[in-house]
Amino acid sequence: MKILNLLLWPFILPLLLLVYLLWPKARPHFSERLGLGRLRLPEKGYLLFHVASLGEARAARPLIEALSGRIPLLLTTMTLTGREALSKAHPDLPVTLSPLDLPELWIPFLKSRRVRGILLFERSLAVDACLGPGAGDSGGAR
């Protein structure tokens, strides 16, 4: 897999440049997609709290508020609207777009931010699909 990633980089980089040039709305936070940017780091490191998008950002608000007083949180999201919602709801917490799904970006991102744990918040799981064929016929999860 690592070899495949290395072989794909020459094709991925021009595509990233195209996105940067053709999508002005993405420019202000483009470096975040590459896992770049500086944060003030707590001594013990962060718990990375990841929400996919705007819906999850809104749904996770009570949990984020409950945890933020106890442990240092780093909030990440995949979308610009999710980022805006997190920044507005939690101005005292660091918020960033998550890097692209490439190990070459994620590993340095996690290490540089001293991430000591990851909490993934997902609001729409396909429980019936996970349980197998016919699971949805009983009117709920088994």
C-alpha cells in the first residue's frame, strides 16, 4: 500500500493544485488539507474529536462541551461548513479541517499535534447494513 501511495503522489499533487486554483472558497484552509498549520500544544497532547460534517458538528455540541472542560480537544471535520459551525460554537477550541486520507499526511499531522486518542463522532450509521441481510425486516436492530 505504501508503494501505491508513493506512485500516486505525482498524480495527486497536480489535482490538489487544480482544486486550489479553481475553488477559491477552499483556499483559506487549503493548508489544513495537507496537515499543515500551527497549534498551541498542551503538555499532555490532544484528544482528536472528529465529526464528518455540519450535521455531526451540531449533534456533537453537548458532548464536546462536556469533554472540553476535562481534557484538551482538537476538533476536526471534513467540510468547510462543519469547520465554520465548530469554530463558531467552540471559539476557545482548536478547529481544523482533517487532512486528506493519505498516511503521508495523517501520520505527521497526528505526531505534530501530540494526539493521544481519537474519538470519531458519526450520526448516521447504517446499522441494518452492518448486521447483514434481512436485519431491517424486524423493525430494528437485533
